[in-house]
Amino acid sequence: MNSISVSDLLLIIYVLVDDWYQANATDFRQGRPGKRPELSDSEVMAIMLAMDYIPFPSERQFVAYLRANHRDLFPDLLDQSQFNRRARSVAPLLERFRQSYLIRLGVTLASAGLLDTKPVPVVGYRRSKKRSDFLGSAAYGYCASKRMHYFGYKLVTISTVSGIPLIYDLVPANTDERLAADTLLDQLIGFHLFADKGFLGQAWQTQVHRLTGNWVWTPKRQNQTAQQPASFERWLNGLRLRIEGLFNEIQNVGRNVERLLAKTVCGLCARIVAKITSHLLKYVLRHDFGIDVLSFSKINA
């Protein structure tokens, strides 16, 4: 395997984004006041995506890294606060970019998926929330798998069995798992969704199927009267490992989902969009270019 330089990776990401932008989003700034910004929307989107492949814990540090090392690629790079405002404004474009590639990869034709939630803390648990932008939308919650009390949100995600997120949402941290799933289930039909015991409940699962046409499958507790075949239970537990692997990858590649350091709801949403889209882009880079962004290597070279 040959390695790929950061400059080459940044250039490839930019070309992918700009080609899509020119074909699908050139009207994005029409009718907006002020002159066209020197740093293009495509450049902002490319930087947002690349941020999860190069390990800097904060946006400020990553922008400083680009300014010091890759100013030739981004000659009109903004300071961090200006870049942050632009990133928030183009986040909807980044989601449109992701949707386009989901269709291109054919994953929208899937009929089975994985369902789970992930804690997204935003403010220290004991810190005052009175002046926080998150007051009123975030909540105190508890993550049983991590044994963690936190203030923030749950990231609820439905992904393909291979681990590509299809749809997702942020809900207050105190939202019941099943109510969190309800925010997404009406966007699908005819799906078989595999989840953990947090989504147990025969009455709820029956209602989901009646209202949305989807099936939710979970392992049974040992004290339940109705049990499933042991082979099916083992298969479900194997899928559970895939769910954990997906969230582990989303969390540990690039900025940690539990430490996104956003100060506003809009800023947090932009960073979540960038995280989910960069996760999809990893598959595109591997499939189309033979690039493994985890090791910065060319697989097929």
C-alpha cells in the first residue's frame, strides 16, 4: 500500500464536493445580500468533511493547521469565527450532498437496517445552563451502556446493515428510546430494523408496524413469556456488535461526538451533519479511489 498526502486528500475531497456543487447547488446564494464570499461554499464544505480525517480536537486548531500548512489550497481561508459562521450556513448543503451520494451508492434501496442512539453531551453536567443556547432544547439524561449522566441530546440513527447512516436526528437526552425512534420511523416503509433491548415492547413494535409498515426486532429478556429461536437471538446479538462498531467509528474518527465543543444549537447541528457526511464519504473514497482515510493509504495501489 502507498500512502497518500494530506494535500492530495484535501484536493480530492474538494473536487468531489465542487463537482457536485456545480451540478446541483449553484443557486444556493442567489438572492442573498452582499458580495459573493471569497472562500467558496465548496471550500467550506470540503474543510468541514476533511476535519474528521485529520486528528485535531477543535475546529480552531484545524483551521490554524490549514493556515500554517495548506494555504496554497485555501488562499482565502477565513479566521475561525468567520469560518464557523460559514460552516453553519452551508450545513444544509452538506446534507444534500450526503443524500445525493446515498442515492448514487444505491443504499436507499436497502430494506433492513440498524437502529440505535448515542449520547451527545453539550454542557458540563454540573455547569450552569442559564445562559446556554441549549437551554430549552437539550435535557439531562442517562446513558446506561456508559453509565453516564449528561446534559445534551441523543443522536438517533438508522443505518444500513453495512454501517452507512441513512437517517438521523437529535432529540433531548431524556427522550425514551422508542419515542426517539418515532422521529425517524415515518420516513421509512417496509424496513426490518434491528435494535437492542432499549427498543423492547411488543405493543410499541406492533404499533410501529401498523402505522409505518416497518418491523422492529430486538433480543428478548429471559423472563419474557414469548421467546425467539436461539439461533435468531445469536444473530441479533451479532448485529448488535455491528451497531456498536458503527457508533465507535463515528465517535472516534475525527472529533469525538461527545466533545464537539459547540456553543449553539445551530453549531452543534452543523457538526453532526459534517460527522455523518464524512462517515459516508469514507465509503466513497474507498470505493472510487481506493483510499483508506484511517491509514492515509491507497489500498489498490
